[in-house]
Amino acid sequence: MRYPEIDIARGVAVILMLVFHSFFDAYYFGKIELSGAFWYYFPRFIGGMFIFISGYTLSVINPDLSRLKKKVLKLAALAATITAVTFALVPDEVVVFGIIHFFTLATLIGYIFLRYPKIQLPAGLTFFVIGLIMNRVRVDTETLVWLGLMPYGFSTLDYYPLLPWLGVFLIGMFSGNVARPKGINLNVPLVPYLGRNSLKIYVVQHPVIIVALHLLYGDVIQQILGI
């Protein structure tokens, strides 16, 4: 069963994502400047929206294990593809644990927490605080990047480590237990469609944005090809 409220919330997050990535891609290809606290926190707010909504949805839907396995396998395949593509195109900023990698692991962990609704909120708050502390630390190894411990000089295009973001995911799960959707159709045009197709839009957004930037500036594809 689909809930219009969830589709609308995720659709709003998709719109914000497209806005940010349009600016970010223009910045990446040297067309505009992005600086200041807003451009640091804005993408993290958007990612937090997706993560909270995903945890909320998992709690509301409470899928069986076979359905969950299919979702996790799809996410894992997409995560591996993202790592491979970024390794080939931008090896200095390869995505080793981006938001899709996070969703792959968080969905599995969240399934375990479905059995323990009473600890979702305290665990979520604890993981969030621990993660904020860990993210300030730099270590000499890359093996714990997925957890939230970054090595010196670490650089990547997309990074959502397990901590603190699992905390947001679990808080979303808790919210799904205490404030379940009503299934009310709010008749908002287009936004629910974007929410229902958020993963597909995530996959195709950058090629579409790049083509749009190339049409606007005339040299973006040449930069990609190195000519």
C-alpha cells in the first residue's frame, strides 16, 4: 500500500535534491561559485530528509524478509555501480560510501530494529551524537570510512557514513510507530509522482543536468571528455 503523505514528502526531497545538484554540477564544472554555511548544510538537510523518510517508511510498511532482500540487492547493485563509475571518472573523489551505500546497510539494520520499537528513539539519538563526535576524528586507515571515521585528506563526491545517519534513520522509524500516515490523498500535482520514482530520478539526474549545463554553457561535455 502506498501512502500519499510519504510520496509527497519524498517528492519534496527530490525537488530539493534536483535544485542542489543543479547548482553543485554547475560549480563542479567551474561555472559558478558556491560558498558559505548554507551550501554545506543544505545537501545534508536534503540527505537527512531522505534518510528520515526511508526509516519512517520501513516502520510503516514493515516488509517481509523476501521483499526486503530484493530491495537490498537492488540498492547494493546500484551502490557498486556508483563506486565503479566514480572510480573510472573521478578516481580522486570516488564514492566509497555514499547515500545509496548507506541505504543498503541501514535497511538491513533497520529490519532488525523493527522488532525492538522501544529502543529505536534512544538508539537513534545515541548513534547520532556518537556519529557527530566520530566525524571530527581523523585516522590513518580507510577501513572505517563506512562507519564514520575518515582518514586524513579524505575526499569524495558523496558521503553518508553509518554514523551519525543511522541515528536519523532510526528516529524516522520511531516516528513511523507513533505518527502513522492516514492515507489521505492531498491532490498535489506532480510531487507524489516524483516521490514514487525517487530512486530512478536519482540515477538519471546527473546526466540530464550535465546535458542541460552543456546546452547552457557549451563546453561541459568537452570537460568530461578532456578535449
